[in-house]
Amino acid sequence: MDLLLFPTPEWFYRYDMVLEFAFAIVTLFVAYFAFSIYRKTAQRFVLFFGIGFSTISLSYFIKSFFNVQIMYWLEMETNYLIAMITIQELNSFSFFAHIFLFTIGLAFLLFTTFKETRLRLLWFLLLVPLSVIFASVNYMYIFYLISSIYLFFISYHYISVYFIKKNPGQLLVALAFLFLFLGHFHFLIAVNHETFYVFGKILEFLAYCFIVGNFYKVYTK
């Protein structure tokens, strides 16, 4: 069955399923370490960081679950038309849920960079992009545009902090969010999407490993 309805190259789909599940596990560890640090320090921005990564982790878990369901329908010997309709429905719901939760997670992460106490800014960062994304016809493109903007400002923040404090841990986090930015931004400019898709996924994986590694170091200290 043709996999062109997915944004994933057909030859990479099984590997993509494994990576999505790995993203879910790694981001869950980031959230765990963030909440553990919050219990020791009571720093509010660490709490929001943990909430942000919890939501991102949930977005990947949901996507992984539906990826398994889609693969099941792909491999079933059943009516082609029924299978295609079911796969399209599962695929649409999977991406809508992922986009919704991932955007919420990014909003929490961007909010932490402002060191703000007023929750009105958080509501703005949550509601405006979600409204724009789901009101758009090309919601996938708008999602990658908004997520790229959010990740750019998050990356800029941590890069600025690194140049001020010269802390290796801050460098890891700065590189991580820079990789995440590049992984999302390439969707907006790639002419040959399949060529750059795998590159973007590898950058995402490295980014999450950098973040969980840095939080583990902080946690053990």
C-alpha cells in the first residue's frame, strides 16, 4: 500500500516508528529530571520546563501508538478502500493530537525563557498559535512555521546564556534546541523532502539526548 499520504518517506517508515517511540521515552526522562529538580529547588521555571516536556512526551507517545495502529492496517489483508479510509482517519487524528500537544509543550518551554510570573503571557503563547494552526487549511506548514519560530527564540535564549556564563551544560542545551530548530525549519525550505527528512529526525534525536544528559548531570549534583 502506498505510504505517500504520510510525510514520512515510505522506506523510512518503520525506522521512524522506532524513533518516535525513542523521542517519547527520552523526553519523558527530561520531564522526570525536571520535576525532580523542582522538588529540590522549588524554581517555578523548572516546573514549567517539566510540564513542557511532559506534554511533548505525551505527543510522541500518542503518535507512536497510532503509528502501530496504522502499520497494523497496512499489513492486514482486508478491503483496500476500508483500510485506506481507516488509515487516513488514524493518520489525521495522530497528527492533530501531536501538533496540539507539541505546540503546548513548546509554549511552556518558551515561557520559561522569559522568566515571567504573569500567566497571561503563557495563555497568549498557547492560544494564539493553536488558533492559527487549526484555522489554517495547510495546518502542517503553519505548525512547522510556528514551531520553528518558537524554537528559534528558545535557541537564541540558551545560546545567549552560554556566552554569558560559559557553562558547558548550557552549551549542550543551546545545541539541543538549535538542532530541534533545524529539524523543524527544514520542512519549510526543503525542496526534496525525503532527502532531508531523515536528517531532521537524527537532529531531533541528538537534541533530546543532549537535553536529558544535561538534566541528568544537574540532577546528580
